[in-house]
Amino acid sequence: MAYNIDARIRGNTFLKFLEEMTKDAEFKMIRIHSDSSNEQNIMDFERKRHLHVVGVMRSGAFIVPTPETSLKPNDTVACLNKKKGLHLF
């Protein structure tokens, strides 16, 4: 069973799944400015921008965010943003 799951994740099936899942959403990468003086709570960041953070790149490492995650200067934030007129999040 694990082999079948792995094969699906690595194959076209997974890519098709992602396309279907995100057809009503936009993927964005947002860079936190290096001159930003304060850390930002991820929940506040999402609420202010009406988006959902799916990952954070920091110093070459990928972080799966939790509600306690803080965004720091130079972080790159991977986000999903709903397209106009949709209520996804």
C-alpha cells in the first residue's frame, strides 16, 4: 500500500490532484522584507491578506507552518489565495 501511495505522489496522478484542488485558487510567493523589524504571527499574516500559508522557506529550509509559527525578515512565504468571488477559506 505504501508503494502505491508513493507512486501516486510522484506520478501524474498527484499533479492532476493538485491542479484540481487549486483550480479555484491562486498560488503566490511572498517575500518578507529584510528591513522588516518585527516578527509577524502567521495567523495575523493570513487574516490581514485573506490567504492561507502552506509553507515557509527560511535559510534554505522548508517549514510546514503551525499557528505558532512566526514570519521573520527574509522568509519566503508560499500561499494560496482564493480567486475573486469564491469562498474557499
